[in-house]
Amino acid sequence: MESIFAAQNTLRQNLGLQKVRAIRNKNYKAHGTKSYVYLLNRFGFEPTQPGPYFHQNKVVQRGLVPQSFTKAIGGRVRHDRVLVKKVGDGDQTGEVTAEDQQNDSMYLCEVGIGSPAQTVKLDFDTGSADLWVFSTEQTKATQKGHNVFDPKKSSTWKKLSGKAWKISYGDGSSASGDVGTDTVTVGGLAIENQAVELAKTMSDQFAQGSGDGLLGLAFSTINTVTSGGESDPQPSPVENMITQEDIPKDAELFTSAFYSERDEKNDSFYTFGYIDQDLVKASGEDIHWTDIDNSQGFWQFPSASYSVNGKSTEVSGNTAIADTGTTLALVSDDVCKALYGSIEGAKYDSANQGWVFPTTVKASDLPDFSVAVGDKEFVIQKEDLAFAAAGSGYWYGGVQSRGTMDFDILGDSFLKSVYAIWDQGNKRFGVVPKIEATQNLDVPADSGAAGQ
């Protein structure tokens, strides 16, 4: 690695590369159930544990809507799978709204778009592959509170005729618009002719967040751009960095380092085109690499074992995806039961639709819990097992059930414990441990959990 580090140091100096700070979103308020509902909505899996939120079939009538009616009549009938919540007693259900789920990002990163560059704050997401932004094409109401990209003010903007994009979820929320290309600047790298998706319409679930859009770092096979109604995925920023040779062969990668949002320091960052050697050296270990399977567009790799307090259990054939767009870590029900069975007072709480444990439990009393990345296990920092206050003197756990999904999702609850190297050029994922000496585990004063 020393020769690669040396080459990356030269590249960093020559191009003026710099860390992209992942700024803690001061408006973000961690809420366990809302984060879990967001994942039910985003990934569309069915929960296997009881709770108020689940999916059901909904009959949609495609046809005309007469003036005196609120629903379409006539036309073709379609059955959609939608996310709903139980309302009151019995079988009554209601719609899932923006208030039911976490629609804000924990971290936001500054990105420049256009010439001259217009600065927007985006959510960097390794679980999706669209680069979309709030734009002047939206209504004034949905622009409010956001940095909005204006393509008319960029001399390098080129509209792509006939191309469109749309992201939609099971609760009916969506964002959509048209597409163009422009220069996108990330961490000192200027990426020319990058596809930028301009929001034109969006639902409240998208508009209410603090960020100005999203920068996808997954693989372009899951990009949502269409041309003439047919799928026409556009390259991601990192894919363009590689094909345009903005970064050399031995630096076709990006990295991420996240730190506890409970503390006031703002050390979290991404790099593009180089590895932070200080973090690797501080770990005292070599980078552990595992090959990825990107056939589904994700950063997916084998994760065939886990350990609780030193007792390792094999999970033959199990895989996981690493996802910066997910706050929790989702694993199988068996793993959840093994983990929370080792925490005194822990239980499954159907009202919160998740595993919880008492706030009186000290960090030193929490178990050593690790999950495999390839053929090596990595510990999740004990404090990160407590994601958010859940009321009545309980923490909502940072590890929860993946429901009917056939792979784990290792989100920020895991990623905060490692320095991650996303080597796109070599299709591999690398990690070294990054455990903070201590984290603040005080119950937030305004959480309603203290003293209950």
C-alpha cells in the first residue's frame, strides 16, 4: 500500500484534493421508529415483527375523475403495494405521511454545480445512484428553506432533451423532473458533463428535509433516468471521475469516516481519489478488503458470521450492503435476538416497532457485538447500539430487524465504527477499525425518556 499512498499523495497535491466535510445537520433529530419506517418505505420489505406499520395491496383505478368524485372511475385496475399504519383498534389502517418517518439527513455535504459553481448541500448516499437537486423549476413553496440550483445561471448547463427522472416510494411520496449535464465539483475534483437531475415536482416527504438533494454513490444500474419512457441510467459522479480519468487507476475510489452525532465535533468526512493514511495508521491494522457484488447496484459483500461477547456464529451464505443513506443497521431476527438477549432489560417493543433497552444500562455493560465484512468481523461501538431515546426510560437500538429482506443493511450504526474505503475501480470494499475512545451516552433532556 505504501506505493499507492505515495501516488495518492502526489495526486492530492497536484489537484488540490481536499476532504468533503460531512456536516452534522443541526435540524436532524434521531427517532428510532421514524428511521425504521423510512427504511420500510425505501426498501419495501415486510416486517417480520409486530408493530403499527406494514405493507398491503391497494386497488388503484386508472380512469377519469368526474368533478363530483375524489377517485378515478373506469379504466384499468392496478394493485399497488403500499405502506400503511394501523389506526386505533381493529383492522383500520391509514396513510403513512411525512410525520411518520425520518426524512432528514444526519450528514450533509457541500457540492458545487455549474459555472460559476452554485453551492448546494447534498446527502451522500451509497444506497442509490441519482444526483438530484432542488431547482428553480419547482414551486416557490417547495423551494423554501433550500439552496436551489438555477440552470439559467450556469454557462455550462446543457439540457438533455427527452430525459426524465422519478423516485417514488410505497407511501406515494415522489420527486421527479428533467435532466441535464453540468460541471459538478466535489472535494476539489471538477467532473464535467455530469448528469444532474432537476426537481420539478415533489411531495412533502421530500420537501421537508434540510438538504438540497442527494448525490448517489451506488452503481448506475439503479439510476432512475428514463428516455422516452425507457430506462436510460446515467453514470454516477464516481463513474464519470473514472471514465474521464479525473483520478488515476490506483485512486478510483472514495472513502467515508463518520463520528458520533451525539458529540459537538464535526470530524465526519468523505474523500475522493485518495485514502486518509493517518486513519489507516491509527487503526494499527492493514486495510481489510472484500470483493463486492454490484449486480443489484449496491455495495454488497459476504457477511457470513457475527459475534456476541466473543461467541461467533456462522450464517452461511449471508450477505450485506454498506449504505451511508441508512442510519440503522438491519440484520436477521435471529441476530437481533442473540444481541438483545445479552442486554439486561432489553425487549422487543411493538409500539416502537423495534428492539429497545433501558437507558440505565452503562456502555461498559453492553455486549461486544461484531459483524463480518468478508471473512473478518468488525465491532460496532457499544454506544452506537443506542440509537435514540424511545421514551419510558428506553433506548431504541441501533441494530434492528431486516424483516423479509434476504440481505443485511449496514448503515451508519455500523459505519461509524470503521473507516470505509469504497474502491469502485477494483470492485472491492475496504475497512479498518475506527473506535472512538468514548461517546456521550446521556439521554437527551428533551427526549421524554429521562427519569421515566
